[in-house]
Amino acid sequence: MAKEQKKIILTGDRPTGPLHLGHYIGSLKNRVKLQNEYEQYIIIADLQALTDNAENPEKVQKNVIELGLDYLSVGIDPKVSTIFIQSLIPALSELTMYYLNLVTVAQLERNPTVKDEMRQKGFGNRVPAGFFIYPISQVADITAFKANLVPVGADQVPMIEQTNEVVRAFNRIYKTNVLIETAALVSDVPRLSGLDGKAKMSKSLENCIYLSDTPDVVKEKVLRMYTDPGHVHVKDPGKIEGNVVFEYLDAFDLEKKKVAELKENYQRGGLGDIKAKEYLFEVLEDLLAPIREKRKEFAKDPAQIMKIIKKGTAKANEKASQTLKEVKEAMGLVY
Amino acid sequence: MAKEQKKIILTGDRPTGPLHLGHYIGSLKNRVKLQNEYEQYIIIADLQALTDNAENPEKVQKNVIELGLDYLSVGIDPKVSTIFIQSLIPALSELTMYYLNLVTVAQLERNPTVKDEMRQKGFGNRVPAGFFIYPISQVADITAFKANLVPVGADQVPMIEQTNEVVRAFNRIYKTNVLIETAALVSDVPRLSGLDGKAKMSKSLENCIYLSDTPDVVKEKVLRMYTDPGHVHVKDPGKIEGNVVFEYLDAFDLEKKKVAELKENYQRGGLGDIKAKEYLFEVLEDLLAPIREKRKEFAKDPAQIMKIIKKGTAKANEKASQTLKEVKEAMGLVY
């Protein structure tokens, strides 16, 4: 009996900094869950990171191994998930070159995700050309591994649509079916707020709890978390809407009943912020302590981490090279 | 005594059609002359050809070997010149990706050569993204081989300037000197007119004499060449300005004295168009017959041509990979 082919997922991160609780709840947790059900490729997108970090390659380089450490520490299993470094796979750059001929400059300009990002990054009229075309580099990443699914936030859906436009154009023009359309696996987890409650958790806003933070740092961060500014005395009734402590309890505490009780208590008056925060700290530590322990173990032997990533890269390279070969054959570009 | 390092030239063509007399006089002749003095890399730019031929990869593929045949037939010596296929050198795509981060979209939009080309090609608002960024792909071609000189027409000088902007940006940002600035070797040969005398010789205008044309075809083309429409009878005085026959005699006849006599005779009245054209045909045949003979010989064994090109490609690949390695090291992007 033929073994059923597992569906393929492509996911990954730009190596621009350590991963935080927002990443954990938004994607890492899911990757760990999905890695046995799917064939999972996890890209450490250093080329993509460079598109807006050209002046800081050392930051990108340094964070590649940090990302590897984060992945392994949260439970990504390199025996079933393939972790790889983008810049070590020449086929990804080569595919990008072929795909760039199948989209117009106007189509790139219309991509709403990139438009938003360009505004956020404040490039003005100094948009790096590499950044402008990075959606097509992503098409290469996705199609190289023939990914059926790409986990994304809702704001990233246009990227997947653009990918499929390229896939359809390629298959139509070259009368082939070597490229396959992919689907967005849209996360239904709302994005986690930062400590200040003002915006989503984001490295650039310095409102993060990192997976690699020490307990002291986590405690300090939890203690300065935004709650209800009107909740001055323990006995005062407090609001839980917009209260980051309760948002985090909802996200991370598995004992839903306990959280419901705490909320009631807080709203009625009688639960102090400090107490609630100390409880949240414990909840977070239940998650973070084992991750931290594993990280410490792995960090003892960085060469071993790199060996794992290199092994994944070799596997990914083989797969991407095979796709490139099929792409060139479909184009008749064989010598 | 250390052997003096030869300077490096990068030159080449898009494989979109056979080469014609305009190519010969504008560049091929010079390549044959320069190949012993310089280390010459000749790129068969199939990737670049695809940027505005994405729907015709078979045309591009087919013309790669035709181009190789043309090169060898005019006297390019593969023992001293390195002929190679662009798409077989992954480092060229990879370098392009790194360089794209060092130029802005606005800088690409300002490139006057590309602006002109986009207008000529009538893309309207459907400019392929690959075409838009091809100057940066050219930067990769030039820098990969550390070319000191790039033979170009005057209209291509902005391309060389853009190359050097990228080179300087790279060296400045990454505090290195691995990339070297290149210089335009601007041809002082005016571009050859087409048979109709209305525009320069160009495949798309169907006004060319190809190096691979048979004698019959060459003769037929010479006979319908544009001369002086006012020169009706042999005895009438004729004009040589704008007269394509005399332009070609100036370009191809080595006996300058003889050409001067013919011109005088024509202007005075007494030299018929047919006679002048028959003479030009002989002059062209002195050039084309040996090229045609060599082409016929080479064409007997296309596998041998491909072997020569593949050998050049292997050498070029080694050189480009070495440059990519140095580029990554300069960026600290080493794992």
C-alpha cells in the first residue's frame, strides 16, 4: 500500500532578532503541533532580512544561529522539520530571476502588504530594490518546496495571492504543471499585545518578552505590564479590557476556569495588580522555564546547532535544486 | 619575474537572433583583436534575454548555440576567450540578490538607458520586473569577473556608471575592496545603418545582413540597398551622403584609396549603382566567405560547439563562485 504523501508546509522567520512570546503563540506553537502531520520546511530567511538590513549583515548572520536555538528550544524536531538557511540555496535566487519576468513592476507596486510595510519602515523614496521585489523571492521560497500550505497572518494573504498568480502564469506560459498553487493557513490567534498594551509585541517597539529572557527579566517585564490605570487600590474594581495581564493569561494559562475566577475577582475588586502579575509570571515560567533549560543545553554546543541547520539546508538544497531543474526543463532552457 | 596580470574584459550578447554586420563592425571585430591582449569573458546572456522574452524561451535556448557558432566563425578563440552561458552560473543570480539591496527603486527608474529601452519596447505599464532590474543583473555579470573594461556603445555608458555606484556602495558599506570599478570602453565606430538607410541595422527592423547569410541572400540584400534616389542614370552625379553602399564601403573595404576613387567617380557621374553594389558585394564576400566556411565546418558538429561553451562556462563558474565567496565573506555572511 502506497504511503500517503504528507502535505508540505513552508514557514520561517527573518533572522533579525530573538523570538518572543508573540512568535510563540502566533506560530511556533503551531509549528510544533503540525510538524508530525505535515512535511515542514522552516526557512531562516537571511536573504530576505538583508532587503532592509543591507547595512547590518552581521546582525542577520548572528541571528541565524539564535533562531536555530529558539526553534530547537521550543520543540521543533529536526528529525521531522527541515530547518535551513535561505542564502545557502542558490536555486532560490535563480528561481527568483525567472519569476521576475512573469510579473510587472505595476503588479509589485500594487501589493498591499508591501505598500504597508514600506510606509511603516519609512523608506520614503529610498525603497531598496531588493525590498521592492521580495514578494517574488518569497514565491521562489514557496514554490521551490512545492508547499501546499503557508501559515500567515491575515495581512499576509496578498502575498499568497501573488504567489499563485506567478504559479498560474508560469504553468500557462510554459504549458506545464511543475509549479503548484499554495494556500494560506491563516492564523485565528489574535496577535499578542506588547507589554505597554499600545501595540502588538514587536522587537522594534521594545515591548517584548523573549523566549531567551532570564526569569529576572521576565519578572521585571511582567511587573511593568500595562493593566488598568484606574485600578489603584486592591479593593477597587478593575477593568480587564485592554489589560495586558489578562490578555496574556487568556493566551498562556491552560487553566481556563482559574483565569475566569481571577477575572471576576479583579472586576469585582479584591485582586491586586501585583498578585495578578505574580500569578502570570508563574504561568509564563511554566512555559518558558523548560524552553530556557533546553536552550541552555543546546547553547553549550553551537557547532552542533549549526550542524543540524546545515543538514536541513542540504536536504532543502536538494529539493529546491530539483524544482529548479523541473522549471528549466519546462522552459526548455536545457543545454 | 611575476607575469603581468592581463586586464579583464566582459562582453557578450543576448541570444535572441543571429549576429549581423552591425555586430561585426561594432564589436566582434574588436573582440577578436583584443582577445590576446586581455582576458576576455564573453557572456551568452540568456537570463537577460528572458527579461523581455519570457514567452519565448525556446528562441533564447536555440540562439545560444547559434551565438556560439557566430563567435567561433568570426575568429573568437576559445583557448584565450571564455565563452559561457549566463543561466548556468548560479552565482550571477545570487550576486544580483545582494546588489539589489544597495540600489533604490528610484535609482532604477532614473536609468536613462533602461528608460529609452522601455519606451522602444512599448511595454506601457506592463514592464516586466525582471527587465526593470536587469541593470543590476548586469552589475553581477561585470563584477563577478572583476572586469576592468566593458565595451559599450555610448548609449550604454549609464549602465557602467550604475555598476560603479553599486561597487562603491558595496565596498563602502562592507568596508572592503573585493569589488572593483569598471570602465566603459566606448566604441568610436559609428553604428552601421540598415539596408534601408532609415535606421541602424537591427534584427527587429529586418534590415540586416547576417554573418550566416548565404552569398545569394547577401547579393540580393546588397542590390536592394538604399543609395541616392536622385541618381537615376549612370551618368548622373550621385550623392554619397546617406548612401548606404558607400557607408558600407567605408566600413568594410580596407583599400581606402579605391573607395575614395569610387566616391569621386560616383559624385562626378559615371558610376552606376549596380556596379557600385557589385563591388560592395565582393568586398563583403571577402569578409563573409571565410566566416561562412568556418561556420559550415563548426556546424557539422554542434556537440563540439556545446562542449566548448560548457568548458568556458565551467571556467566562468569557478571565477564567479570565487567572487561570490569573497562577497559573502566581506558581508560576514558565512556559516
